[in-house]
Amino acid sequence: MLLATRCPACATVGPAPCADCVAAMAPSVAVPVPPGLDACRALLDYAGPARQVVAQLKYRNARASASWLAEGIAGLVSAEEVHLVTWAPTTDLRRRSRGFDHAEVLARRVAAELGRPCWSVLIRLPGPPQTGRTLLERRDGPEFGARRTVRGASVLLVDDVVTTGATLAAAAAALRTVGAARVIGAAAAHPR
Ligand SMILES: [Zn+2]
């Protein structure tokens, strides 16, 4: 027996999200391409029900809409332009407290939709030393390392929300150090 799902935005029992909330969502405007990426796309305008649906991804009991979002994100790219899918990991602390990484959940479902492998490539490095860094780098926040090579690959980098693009830019920089030929960003939502 299937457990009843609820719309993560309005809590109505049924599809997650429900038809009314889907109708109230707007597609994202074009996303400025962060440094180091070849393209960057987002599915939804991060407002109204879309904001709630994406925010709820972070909680295990409200992930019914992850598949719906993944299907939409997969529709932003063609499988032919992607060799493999990966994600920008959250901090170890957050992953341990929630028991999962919502960006990984999304990336794995997007990969399944595209019929492409999903690889764990990036490692989130602990708080970067700030000395010797430029003002721009200091503002940019997270730093990533890479655990394996992706030489020559076109990589789809999945995240939940792309705002300034700083996280995707930092992740793309790490992917380039292990040979990524192309990096395409794809997010569930982008605020106007
Ligand atoms: Zn709803």
C-alpha cells in the first residue's frame, strides 16, 4: 500500500506538489552563468509554492516532491550533453544531523532521469583559511576538493537553489582541477 503523500506547499493530500501549487509556480528567469561554468539553468522562480517545495527537500519526511523536481531539472538539459551527474556536497555537520545530503538526493534522481551515472566527485573542505585570499574569494564561501578524475567529461552539477552562483563556481573550479571539459549547472530554483 502506498503511503498518502501531501503537497509540501499547501499540505493537501495527493500529488506532491499538488496541481494548484504547480499552476502557481513560475519558471525561473535566465540564470547568470557563474564563473567556471559553461551554462547554468534553473527550473523554477524561487517564490511562493516553489520556495516551500524546494525548502522541504531538506527534510526527510517531505521529499515526495524530489522526483517531481528531478524530472523538471532533467528536462533543462539533453542527455547527449552530459556524461555524468554530480552535486556540491553540503557540510558534514548538516549531512550528519539530517542523515542525508539533499543535493545528492536530487542529483541521483536527475541522473536516473537522464540515464547517466551519478558520481560522488566533490568533497566539501572545512572552513577555508582566509589569509592570502582575495576579497572576492572570502565572500564566496565554500571550498571544494575532488576525490576522483573526470578527465574530458561534460559534468552536470546539480543543486537545490542557485543564488549568487558562488557555490557552483567553487564546485566547478574543483571539477576543472580533475579534468572536467564542461560544467553545466542545473538547479531546482533561482530567485529573481
Ligand atoms: Zn499544494
